Amino acid sequence: MAPKPALSELPIKLATTGFYRGFSLDVTVVSKIIISALVVWAIFWPVNAGKILGDWNTLILANFAAWYIWVVALFVIVCIALALWPTAGRLNLGQPGEKPEFSNFSWFSMMFSAGIGVGMLTWAVAEPVTHFANNPEVIQGLTTGGAQNNVRMAYKWSFLHWGLGAWACYAIAGLSMAFFSYRRALPLTIRSSLTPLFGKALSGPLGHFIDIVAVVATILGVAQTLGFGVEQFVAGLTRIGIGGLVNPEGEASTFGIIVALVMIMGASTLSALSGVGKGIKWLSNINMFLSIILLGFFIIFGATFFGGSAMFLGIWDYLIALPQMSFNVWTTDGVQGSEAFLLTQWQGWWPVFYWAWWIAFAPFVGLFLARISRGRSIREFVLGAMFVPSLMCFVWFAWAGGTAIDLELNGGANGVIFNAANADKIFAMTEFMLAPIGEWLAWGMALLIVVLLMTFLVTSADSAVLIVNTINAGGDEGPKARPHILFWGAALGLVVAGLLISGGTGAIKTAMVIGALPFSIVMVLMCFALVFAIYSDGRREAAGVQTTYSSKNTLSAE
């Protein structure tokens, strides 16, 4: 008996008239209500919001830490298996013989910029430095915090958080959406990825719910990135001589947050209005060029050999320990200050937080990766969207963070870098390196970092606005109404501002961990749906049944 043809139509009702013409009312309106309610709650009842969000966060970390760790391990396994599986790896994410829309350089630039680029400027220095001071080996007494014997451990854990696990979250979401949209002619939206499991039921409330969860997770995940970025942007503006943006404690003031967000969200909204092929593409190419200059500075004038050693030994340690780190879950014995308690606490602060962050970011980055990856094979997609960006992150961490550690250990920095706020560490390091040569050099490098940070933040924000509107429009990639682009640009800025002002980055972190949980369930279902679909297509191909569809008939009037 020949296999049945795959589902190639998934009608999604869209409004044909009025303000919401071209959008799904069910998804768009509910998403706007949820995000608007969060903004109002955080701004007008900050104490209550902080307490309730904190209680929910504690509950999730106590009961779902193992879930976050194990599902990310599943994503890594599935991505690698699909790339190695001959039937899957050769499949084109498009029609047979279709070629990619973007060059390899533009493709990688957009992936890296939207997916993780802004994090490099904060965490490539801050994270190795932080883990150099404390990590599970230090807690267990196996190494000494701040000592030479702890360098390799600092990189092992840094690479875990920014390596294959992070990019596997993005790759699973992107592969699923690209496969079902470009091979099955289904709408480019989250719900399409689950059609092998739920079929045409996804045209109704179930599909609306899945897309709403994706929109909320996207806004909160991007808000986390922008929250860190805004603090660093304010630190950079202060370094180049713009005063009045920080409070007496050296942290971004409310005024500084507002100024930074107006600049970032204003520029990102203008870029979003121009679309992927113009503003986002060119911004991505610019910030990749500036990134190469900055990274080259650290490699050539920083700790060249120390960074090289950190790079290769760190990758070795990371790969050897990856299975154990990917599945290990520490549990507390309930005794404050005990080793088990401290390990569990550390895991909640770092791996669990990061996995929630990447999962919350996955609908945005995944859909964006799908949008720019049409015409590439699954094997090429996994290599380009998972392994190459991981390696790029490792290079950044090795030479930027390695330079900071080397300057403190051997270069006489005496705490200038280590004692700076995380957002300010990269500025403190470049100033320490360049100021003795010339103050103007230190100022110029700070200006370059500020410009680079601005382009990264704008790329992330405008990509997110376009992706949210694509989900709200039932996967329609065409031009969206300007008022909706403006709304989501403003909403994203207000979410960041409201949560930062009411509780700092901790409030954003808490909201993001909560918002990521329901989408993590969707992503697990994506894994099963994608593997089942590829297996079924192999059977269809063997039986001579059609496996790709080029015409779309998935949108219906409301």
C-alpha cells in the first residue's frame, strides 16, 4: 500500500479588510493584549510584578531544570543525526535544484548578527572572566577560583553555553519551518512544523495558540538580549563622553535606558520597514565587517598565544565533557551553603538560564534562519547554522576573554577589568590596553564598539519585529502594514524599559525563563514531527509519491 501524500494545505484565516487586513486576528490581537498587559503590569505595579515573576521563576527552576537541560541535549542529537542521515542530509530546503537566495557571507552574517552577535560584546569577555572566578570545579574544590589551573574550566563551561546547544535550538526551529514551508508549501510559521502530528487541526485554535506562544516567547527572548545590550550601550556612550546616563552606582539610569532604547528602537523600526533584503542584509554585513576588525585587534594585539591555547584546549575539554555536561542535573540536599546546594544554584544561574534564553529566542531566530536559508540542503543548513557559528563564538571567547584573563594574571591589570560591571568589561579592557599609547586610541576603540553594538542591537530588534509580523500574518513574508511594524517596535522597547526600570535585567531574565517553558514543549514536538516527516518522505519517494509542492493555497479570507 503506497503512503498517503503529505499535507500541503493549511488554511489560516486572515482579515481581508480594516486595520488588521492580512493578519490573523486570533493570533495578533491576543499577542498584543498579553504583551501590553505585561508592560502595564511591570511599569505601574513593579513590586507586585517582581514578586510574582520571582515566585514563578523559583517554581520553574525547582521543577523544570532537568527538563531544560535534557531537551537541549535532544536538540543537539537530532540536528547531528539529521546531518549524518543520508536520506535527510541531502534534502533541499526548497524545490529540487533550487539555489540559495543569499551569498554564503551574507547568509552567515545575518545568522550570526540576528542569532547571537550582540551577546559577544558583553559575554565574550564577561563570561570567561566570571567562570574563571567560580564554576562547578571550584565549588567542588577541584580547581582554585582566579588561579591558572582554572583557566581551562572557565572555557569548558563558557563553550557549553555558547556552543552546539545554543545553535541547536535555533537550527531545530529553523529546519522545521524551512522544511514544511519550502517543501510542503505550508505557511512560514510555527504551527506548520507540527502538521505531521496534528494535521489540519492546526488551522484552528490549536494552531493559533502555538503561534501566540511563539510570539510571546520571541518578544521576551529578544527583550533579554536587548536588556543586556542597552546596559552595555549606555556604558559605551558614557565611555565616549556622553554624560548623565548612569546613576551614582555606575549603572544605567532610567534616563539612560530611555535614551538608549529610543535610539535603538527608532533605528531598528526604520530598518524593519525596509525589509530583509535591504536594511537587515546591509546592517548584518556592516556589523560582520566591524566584528572582524575588533576580533582581529584582540588576536593581533591582545593575548595572541594565551587565546590560541584557550581556544584549542577549551574545544578539546568541551567536546570530551559534552556528554556529561549535557545530561548531568545537580539536585540540592536542601542545606544552604552545602556543595549540592551551591552546584544546583549555579546550574540554575547559568545552564538553565541559557537554555531558556536560547529556546525563547528560537522562534525568532529559527523563522529568520528559515527565511534566509531556502535552497540549502539540510546538511548544509546544520553545518552553517550550528557548527560554524559555534566555532565563531569560541574564537571570540578565546581571544577577547583570554586577553582579559591574561591581562589580569600577567599584565598588571590589578582588577581594572575583573572589577568592572559585566557590561563595561570590554570597554575597561580596551582602555587599559590603549590608554598608555594614546587616549584618542582608547576613545576610538570605544566608539567602534558602540557603533558595532548599535548595529547588532538594531539587527536583532528589526529582525524580531519582522518575524513577529510574519507569524501574525499566517506566515506571509510580504510587506506588512507600517502601523503594525511601529506597534511591535514600540512594544519591544516598552517591554525592555518596563522590566529594566522595575527590576533590572533580573526581571527580564525571570519573565523570559517563564515564557520559554511552553515553547520548549512545542520545540520537542517539532523534533518528532520533523524526523517523522523526513522518514515518511523517504517512503513516499520510494513509492513514487510526490514529496515537494510549489504552489501555496493556505490563506483564506475571514
